[in-house]
Amino acid sequence: MTPTLLFRAGETLYGCHIADAQEIIPLRRTTRLPGTPPFVRGLINMRGTIVTVLDLAVRFDASRPATADGSILLVRHRDRLVGVVVNEVVDVRPLAVEAPEEDSGRAAGGAVPEEEQGSSASIVRGVATVDDTAVVILDLDALITQVLLA
């Protein structure tokens, strides 16, 4: 059983290893960067550190509007801090995580975009169940790597 942070992005329930999230803060105004994709919300100043903020729901579904209310998960990525916007932090629970199948995005109701499915640097660590609801367990480090290299 892995201690898992559960959160919603859009209508889908996701999770990540609790150690992946360094801190959770309320959503705040960001400074938009010209020429960046819509899922890059912008920058915030976090105690003197400039943090790039990504919107998870928009990353997975570009037709969604930016998240208006929610939280920012602060994730340590290599030597920098990156923020990931989620609609709601739900809970922390120990979960038994099953390894992802080849088409894990479809198994999770299409919650992972096609370009992420089956990639060698998969962002899906596995799938779990909470109260009869499927939870897609994400590798936030792999997600941030894909976004920052895109």
C-alpha cells in the first residue's frame, strides 16, 4: 500500500505518491508568459522563488477553460519547484496500485490524452480504486519533464 494524495483535475480523480507533492497552496493569480501553451498558467513568486505553474485539467483536455478555483501542488522537479493546478485536493489514503496496462488511458475513461498513452516516458504509474471510483495514479515528475521539454 502506497500513501497516495488524491485530487481532481476536471471530472477525473487522480493520485500521486504523497512524497511527490512538497506543499499544497490555494490557487493564486499567475503572471502569464507570452507564447506559452494554454496549460502553462504562468509564474508565481513563492517565498522568493519563481515557480512555473501548469494547469493539469487543461493539459489533459485543451478544450477546457482554465481552472478558476482550486489548489496548486508544489512539486520538486530536479533543482526547481513547479506548481500543478488541480480543481480539488480530496484525501490522502494508502492505496494498492496496479501497474498500468498498455492502453491505460482508455481503461481510465480516456482521462489521459492519446499522445501520452503508450509513450516510453509514461506519466501513468498505475490505477487504483477508491469507493468504486477508478483513480489514475500519475508520475508528476514524468509529466513535468514532458511538459518542460515540449
